[in-house]
Amino acid sequence: AVATAVQTVEALFKVLSPTVRHVHLALDAVAQYQLSFWDAMLWAGAKDNGISEIWSEDFAHGRTVDGVTFQNPLR
């Protein structure tokens, strides 16, 4: 069931993989923007790939960090 769900997501969306560059961007964002490392990794992947919005309930709704805006879709 999980394998099928993963295959469905891969077929519908472009799946991005983290890179070493993302780790460096994330570490800088932890220091500069006080994000947790894992939140900063999501942000770095978005920033590096030209994605301007992240949907997650884990971030402050409406906060923009260097061109990437966090939206809580459950709000």
C-alpha cells in the first residue's frame, strides 16, 4: 500500500532530492532565520528550485523567508 502511494506521488509530481548545496543553505538558514535544521532543509530545497511557497502546518503561517512563503493549509 505504501509503495503504491509513493509510486502515485512520483507519477503525479516532480520529486526533488536534497543535495549538499541544500545542506549548506539550510545551515546558513538555521543561523540567520532561526529555523530548525529539518525545516531549513525544506526551505533550502524550495529556495534552490525556485519554489515560492511551502505548505505545512509546521511553519508560522504567512512567514516569508528570503522569497519562500510558508502557508498552513489546515488553517
